[in-house]
Amino acid sequence: MQTAVIVLAAGAGTRMKSKTPKVLHTLAGRSMLAHSLHAATSLNPTHLVTVVGHDRERVTEAVNTVAGELGRPVTVAVQDEQKGTGHAVSCGLEGLPADFAGTVLVTAADVPLLDGKTIADLLAQHTAAPAAAVTVLTSTAVDPTGYGRILRTTDGEVNAIVEEKEATDSQRSITEVNSGVYAFDFETLRDALASLDSNNAQHEFYLTDVIMIARRAGKRVRAQHIADSVLVAGANDRVQLSTLAREMNRRILESWMRAGVTVVDPASTWIDCDVHISQDVTLLPGVQLTGTTSVGEDAVIGPDTTLDNVTVGERAVVVRSHGTDSVVGADATVGPFAYLRPGTRLGAHGKIGAYVETKNADIGEHSKIPHLTYVGDATIGHHSNIGASSVFVNYDGVNKSRTVVGSHVRTGSDTMFVAPLTVGDGAYTGAGTVLKNDVPPGALAVSGGAQRNIEGWVQKNRPGTPAADAAAAAAQPDSPATT
């Protein structure tokens, strides 16, 4: 049997008050559209169609991007005018081949928590013998305002769905609501859509009228009720989006905690859905793991740390730091207050310490950059140590150049590495050295002349200052400084 999924993504979403189409607003690292397409793809449907309308170019581009990530084709159908959900599904059917026969599932791209299991359960209920013509996914809402109400017959069968604007006062008191997710027999859907009219309060073609048409034709209509109503909750404004984002994050955190991850403060911890965390990882308060970040076993992250597309090795520790598109090796330490910019690779047992910024830097195993240093466009070998307040001077105002530091190198504090530059294995530098030329292996590099002390300079040039008074007192034979 063929199965098609039509994802409705044509709405303007005016209540978002945003230049961004509603379905492209994100939670847990994915757009609502992407969440919907991922859920639909888990069924491995024969055909997957997305209906676009408002800002179709941007939404189509997003569809194609997600299709590439999923590794499967997604057909785009266009709804030129927003004439209601029935019209949108009619446009979606145009994206199916002429010989299609089977089941059509309809979902919405603004229902981000709807998962593949829920859709699969709906499909199973729909196709269970004797198969239904229509199966609607329903839930019970504490506040049903805005939702279509499920009308049932005296024997409990679904009779119709009435939209809020069409409902009577007694019908509005019904708390079982339409989720906007359906399974249809293709022929039933096709024929019913052809007979829809827009004679209603909104002058639109309601997809919900298909249920009434099917019932009048004597066809079987079922409902699949789910207790977890959040799975079918929509996001029409930023308040609802925020609420669903927090709920999705809560579920993600719970799933990782049940898999053996310690989350000290779930209220302040946020994890995207594509993040991977190994067993016995500890996440301290204020941690945000986004993108495709991966954390190895027994690592400790936080507090107050943000990692985006960062790979953290086993037993590594990252404290109060920010990292993007970087790699932290096993048993390495980062922070506090480190900034790992894209292209940073810290080897096993390495250290990037307090107030260190790195970018496009490959730092070898057991090498340390303890504090107050900038390392950009550099390669550092293993077991090297970069002194405090050092700067890798990689930019001349026009071009960026690279510095290569060998293994077992020791550099003094305040060393300036003026690229392009190579420092050989085992070399040393003195404090305050400005390196403009290559340093041979095993050499000690120093720069600047010998220190010169100008006696009496302060008393002569800064008379009457506390410094001059202190110097004069220190010069007395009985001064504590001279005894």
C-alpha cells in the first residue's frame, strides 16, 4: 500500500509579528518545518509533499535543505492563495503522481512536538481492518479556544468537526478538539475535496468538512485520541513557541537523564535535538549544547557554558566558556572564560585556560595555553607551553598568515608571534620577546636591548607625587627599605 504525507506550511503566521515565516521559527535547533518533516520521514512514506504559500521562496529553500539532510526527496506544492485547509490539501494532492492509491496523512508544519510514533499509531488505527475512510487525531484541551470541536454520535462515533467560529455555545463547551492531523483514504479525500464549498464564517474551504461528507456517504470515520495533548499543540505566536520550546527541552533533558546523563539544574540547561551526550556526563547549571555538539563519557560541562557544534572528548572539562565548531580532546581542560572560535582543535590532555581565545588553531596533545592569550591561525605541537599574555599576530591589515610552533616549546610571558613564523621543536623564548623571524630548534629567542635604569628619574620628573616621596624616603639610610 502506498502512503503519502502532506505537510501544510503555507500560512502567513501574522501573530508571530515577524519577517520570518512562521514555520521557520526554531526550537531545539530545528525549525518547526524541519521537526514536521523529520517526523513524517520516520514513516518512510512513498511520497512526501510540503504545501508552501506565504514567502514561498524562503520556505521552499528550507524544504530543500531539510530534504538534503534527510536524504530523501520532498515535493513542493504551491498554494497561491490562502483559501483554507481544504484548498491547501487539494494543492498538496497535485504533488502526488496520477496513479497514486493508498493512504494520505495530513500534518501541519506548526506542530513541532508531533513525533513519528504518534503518526505511525494514527496510520495503524486508520488501516486496521476494516479500514476507515477517515481517521482524525484528537486530544482533550484544558482551554479549547480556537480549536475545532469533535462532534460524536450517541454511540461515540465521530460525526463531524465544527470550527470555533461555526460552533454553538454548547458545542464550544466540548473539550475534545481536532489536532489538524488526519489519515485519509485517497479516493475519499479526493472526491470530498471536489465537493467542498466556502459557505462559512471565514469563506474558506475547510478540510474538516471532509469528515461530514464521508459520514453522509456512509463511510467509516474514526478518531485516534491521544492523552498527551502537547504533542499536537500548535505555535501561532511567540508565547506559544516559547512554551513549546521549554516543553521540548524538558523532554530532551529527561531522555538524556534516563540514559545516564547528570543534569544538575534542568531549569537552566538547554539541549538541541541533534546533540549527542554519552553516559556519565555531568552538565552543571547554565549549560547550552546546540547544533551537533557531542560530549564523550565522564566529561563535565559548565557551569555557564555554551557549545555549538563542538566535539568534547572523554573526561574533558569545560568551565564557563563558549565554543563553536571546535574539538576538545579527551582529558583536556578548557576555561574558565575561554573562547573557542571555529577551527579550534585541542589535543588530548591539553589546556586552554582563563581568558584565552583561539581560532583556526590546532593545539597538540599535552600542550597548554594557561591564560590571557590569543592564538589564531596556528599549529602548536605536543607538550608545549605558551606563556601568559602572548599573542599570535596573524593579521597584517590585508592578509592572515599562519604560525607553526613545534613540540616541547616553552615561551615566556608576553611573547608576540608575528606570522608567518616557525618556532622549532624544543625552543624557548624570553618574556616580552617579539618574534619576527623563525626560531631554530632548541634555541632561546630574546628581543630588545639590555635593561637601563635611569636613577632619580621620578624625583626629577614627578616631584611632589606619592611615588617621588616614597623614593626619597627609601633613599634615606635608616629607611626600612634600605635596612
